[in-house]
Amino acid sequence: MKTKRFILVVFLWLLGPLSLAAGVITAPDAPPTKLEGLVKPDWTLTDLATTIDKQRVKSLTLAASRSDTAPLRNEMVKRMVSLLADSRVKTLAARKERRGQLASVYAAISQGGHYDDLFVADLIRRELVRDAHQTLLEDKDEIEYGQYVDLLSAMTIMKMNAKVLAAKPSAKVSEAADLVDWVSAVLETQDMTESEFSRLPQMRATDPRTVGENRKPMLLLNMLLDTEFITTVHLPGMRQFLKRGGKLDDLYPHDVRKFLEIMPSEVRREFRFALRGVRSLSPVHLQIVARRTPDPLPLGLLPNIDAMMKPGGTDKESGAK
């Protein structure tokens, strides 16, 4: 009897790895790590990113105990917004270090699976857009700017754990081949068409404060798409323009001849975003990126959300308000 039991144990021990490799047996996904049990009161973004890397945290959630709590009333979301605001820096070297930290935190939070997690993950993407803008205009470092473009291109909505946006499970969402199909599948779970989605009254409000004060999946989806639009068209379009010999001074508001000479139609069509009705890159997209303002992007994409949490927040190195 003992011999048979021993043989059975050995058999199951050998079968386990083979079955997992073959996809026959799948281990259940581990629940996300709660930020509340990870972050310490005096931690900085550096502390959080280092801990995530050391502990190999794959998914991190900021979800409050009550799932209906608005993100901006969730203490953990407030902590993250404060960490993002306090970590803003002014030098190129410091931004390079911050880029890696933001990437580590984003990788974990984007897999948390809750409304709050997607909300903060998108704020991180927007912080990276802000840093990319400063790297291009203040440091004039096109190589480093390209690093931001590549990183943001990989942070697509389709790779997030965005199940909260769907009203019910759908195979179409997980099997979508591109972002257009993915959004259509998500909207289908909400019994909504793309046309109905675009006509929703709240779609005019893209300020993250509005998204953070409400728990409306379609409002969050619109915020995510705004950021995706910028990282798909504006930023990579600018990089291609510069690669082809263009200069920021060539972007005249009332004379597009130089732009058209550098960016022929076949090149411009590489930068399209059907979900915003954009079929090709235009000089306006690049003029937006070239604006020398703290918040360079349209539609309130980078409002100073941290000001609502911490009035008078400053950049660490500059002390500038």
C-alpha cells in the first residue's frame, strides 16, 4: 500500500510541471498586493519603486475597502498623487531616474484591476508625457525623448487589467486584435455603440479631477483614450518629424509648406487614431507638442491635479511653484 502511495505521489509530482507547461493545469492568479500594506507614511516614489522591484510585485491595487468610494476620496490614491507631485524634478539626469521609477510603479498598478488602479496608472502615463515634453523642449535631447516615446507606446490600454471597464465578461475583449476592436468590445458589454459613447455629455470633460470625483467606467475610458491618442499620434509623430530633419522652428502656425515637405502623405498616415477621427498626422499635432507651457497638451490632458491635494506643491530641485 505504501509503495502504491509513493508511486502516486511521484507521478503527481512529475505530472504537475508537465501539465502546467502544456496548459492543462493553470495555477490561479495571485490576488494583487494592496498598496495600503506596502507603502510607509514617509515613503517617496523611489522607495515605492525599489520595493516593487525587490519584492517582484506583479500587480498592485489601491482599491478602498468600499468599491464605490470615488478615487479622490481614497487615501491610497491621494498618497499616490502626492508621490507623483513630490517626485517631479527639473534636470535631465533626475528625469531619467524618475522615468524608471514611474515605469516600475506603472507596471504593477496597471495590473491591479480596479477603477482606482487604472485612474492612477493613467496619471503616471501623463506624468511621463510631461517629462517627455520637458526633455524635448528644455534639454533638446532627442534621444532621451525617443526613450519616452518607446516607453509610452508600450503602455497601451490593451495591456492593462481593464476588466472594470466592461459591464460583463466578454471573450471579444480578450481576443481583440487592435484598440478599435477592443473598445468596440468593451462598449458592447455596456450595450453602447461608439457613436453613443462619443455623444455622452461627460465626454466633453477630460479633466482627471472629473474622472477622479466620479466612478463612471465610460468617463475613465475616455480619459485613457485621450492619453492613448497623444502617445500614438503626437509624441511619435514629433519624433519622426525630427528624425527626418525637421526642426521645431519649422512648425509655423500659418505656413505648413515646410511640414508637408518633410512629412509626405504616406508618412503622415502612419500616425492615425480612428477613435478620435484622426486619419493622419497634421502640423497642429506637432505644434501642440512644441508649446512652451507647463501643460502642453490639449483638452486639459495635464491639469495640475496634485494642486487639489497639496496646494503649493513644488518641484524638488527647483523650488518652483
